[in-house]
Amino acid sequence: MDLVSPHNDDVAPKDEKKEGEKLPVGPWFLHSKSWVDSMRDNTLFMFYEDIVKDMAGAAKQIAKFIGRELDEAGVKQVLERTDRGYMSRDPKFKCTMENIALGFGANAWKAKPKTDGGFKRFKVFPEEQEEINKRFKQEFGVDDFEGFKQMVYQKQKEFGF
């Protein structure tokens, strides 16, 4: 016996995919596709994983993109001020309105950063990864996220970035 909630009338059942049929595309894919399709020379695309891997390089890349040069003192300042520990100590980053709106405690901004410098990755199950990769193929003609990044970087290279 299937139990159906009377409050879920607007939820459509999961579609069955037939061979050769286009896959449904989620909001991230639609959003990304619209940006990639309309890419111009006044838009810099950067990926979180690459920024975290090389913050100094990312800071220099942003400076170059906006027509500025960032010397070593500037890089040092950017790295210091984008550190989560720095931001957690600086009252400018308190975000009290967001804390109230989201129902967090008044002192939620005092949260301590991770000491290992890492970031938490979402776990993707193999069957989900297969579906995600199919969507990358369908929308961008690449095999996976890494292929997507390389495609974006190649397009930016053509603009001279």
C-alpha cells in the first residue's frame, strides 16, 4: 500500500527515461549553461576548488582581470583578510540579520574555522555520478565536471584570460 500525503499534490512523480530521450536538467545545469552560452570577455569564471587550492594565484588572476597589478604585499593582505579565522574575529563579518533570518543563535558568527584548512566534500554515490556525468554530456558535450572546467577555461583563454 502506498501512502500519499495530501500536502504533496504538487510533487510530480519521477519521470522514467527512455533510450535516446533527453535527461531532465536541474537548476545548476540550466544556470551554468546560460552563463557559459553567454560568456563574454567581461566575465571571469573561477571554480571554488581551484581558488582554495591556490588563493594567491586566484587573487592575482582577479587583479589582472580588473586591470590591476597585485604585488606581494597585496597578495599577503588578500590572503590574510580572506582567511576564515580573520573573518570570524572581525565584527564586519558578523551577519546578524542573516543569523536572525536563518534562526541561528546570536553568536553563530563566532564559529571557529576548521584547523586542517580543508573543506567538506559532498558524497556522491556511483549511480548519482553516472547521472550527473550524463547531464554534463547532454548540456556541455563533456564527460564530467573536470571536462566542464577545462571547457570554461579554454573559452576564457580564447578571450585572453
